[in-house]
Amino acid sequence: MTSAQVLQNTSDEASQVYVTLENLLRCRLLAKDLKLSKQRKVLSLQAGLHSSKFRGRGIDFAEVRAYQAGDDIRTIDWRVTARTGRPHTKLYTEERERPALVIVDQSQSMFFGSHVAFKSVIAAQAASLLAWSALARGDRIGGIVFSDDQHRDIRPRRSHHTALQLTETLLNYNHALNVENNPTVSFTLADGLQQARRILKPGSELFVLSDFEDFDESSKRHLYQLSQHNDVVCILIYDRLEEELPPPGAYAISDGIQRTRINLFDGQVRDAYSQIFKQKIHQLQTGLDQLKIPLIKLRTDRDLLANLMSGLGIRRS
């Protein structure tokens, strides 16, 4: 059974449009397969479960070197000292905590989907998977969930209560979306990234889940600052209908008020439509490549867990 089958009851249309509490809680079970590995930068000064570049007293032995003034005498290696006639001390790789933060876009542009589930649902589920995985790893987890006109910060903590608080926030923001919404945009992706700069400590892990419709120079600037001292991963959520038009034909469409028909037999129209999406992805990819930030692409009709694992370089056990 795929994660899509576990998370989505395809006979229940409501679970495709809005995320359910049951599905978000199921993410805790699936998260055991999403074993987030330690990344390049571990700079946090709090004790935790990840090997760092700092040397000190810890669990994992690193090396033996000649004793230096100020070294803890409790770490002296008496065997090497006796053999060489000079005092030597043991060094250990000290374990450090690795806080993780998820930024989750629940703006109106995410309230769209043509296959399996809406983008907003996939974003919420992916964020929940990442949160439970980080917590199982023994790290603090927090989040920033935002819509077009508001946001909520959840400061990173190592507790199930925090993960459940994030779950509740994702649920509330997701269910606030509807086709009649026409909010005045007062909070953007750039604002969410700026808020992350206030919250995150050096050595943290940041996951940004969005369709990146409002990705701009301001967003890029904040991402650059964040990536200097943290590991940042951007996760693009998109729908198949955004990538390509449905098979040639005449289709009835409606915005809920008006109704019309469109002709999709024209090959030039189809090519131009696909090109717009490719250009958007190219611009986003180019901008993130310049910052050395990886981009993971999650399409709404593909297996969420499998694609997330593949994008993060995690092998199935």
C-alpha cells in the first residue's frame, strides 16, 4: 500500500479537498520510514543527537592527541601516555541538537487540485511527516503556517504537544480555505522566511513547503541569509494540471458562478501552456541553485512519502 492510499481515502472527496485530523495523525506512523539524516551544517550549541564539528566530551570517540594545557584530566588516555611517555588525551565527537522548522504555505493559490488531492492538503501532510520524523530523531520541531492574511508561529520544542499543536494549526488554516475567499494579501512567502530568520538558531534545519507563486527577490534574499547558517530545503507542491493540459477536447469549466467551455485541440495553445510552467520551474530552480539550496518537487498525484524520501536521498529500508 502506498502512502497516498494510507493518507487519502479516494472514495472520500472531502479528504482530497481538505486535510483531515485522521490523515495528519497517520503521518506519525508513516514518519518512521522518513529517517531524516544529519546534514552538512550542525552548529547548534545545545546538546542533542547529531554529530557536530565541535570537539568535547560525548559518546562517540574521535581521536587521541597530545595533552594540551586546559584539557580535562579525566579524558587522559593512560595507555597511550604510558606507551609514549607523554600525556595524551581522548577526544570525542560531541552530540548536538538539530532543531527543525517547517514553513507551510496555506494561501489561496494552494487551494487547487485536479488529481488525488489539493496542493494545500499535500503541503500539510508533507509538513506533518517531516515534523514527526524530526521529533522521532530526538530534535526540536516548530513551524510557521501562513495564509494570505495571517500566520502562526510555533517555536521549536522537543515534545509531542508541539507536534500536535502544529497539526491543529495546519488543520485550522487548511479548513479556512474556500473558493469564496478573496483575501487582501498582507502576508507572503517572503514574510514567512523573514519570520523564520527571527526564530531559527544557527545549525537548524528549514523546510519550505509552497507552490512558490509569489517567489521574488525578497524571498531569495531571505533564503540566502537563512542558508548561511542553516540547512534549507525547498519543497515545491504542484498539480498535474499546472504542468500540462488534459487530453485534447472541449471542456466545460466554471468558477462556481459562471460557466463556459474551452477548446483544447489547438497544439500551439497546449505547448504555450506547458512552456509557462517550465519557465516558472526554471526560474525557481536557477534562483535556488545560485543559493545552493536543493529543490524537491512533489506532484499531488504521486506517492507523497516515496517522492519525499527520494528527494531527500533516503533509501527505503
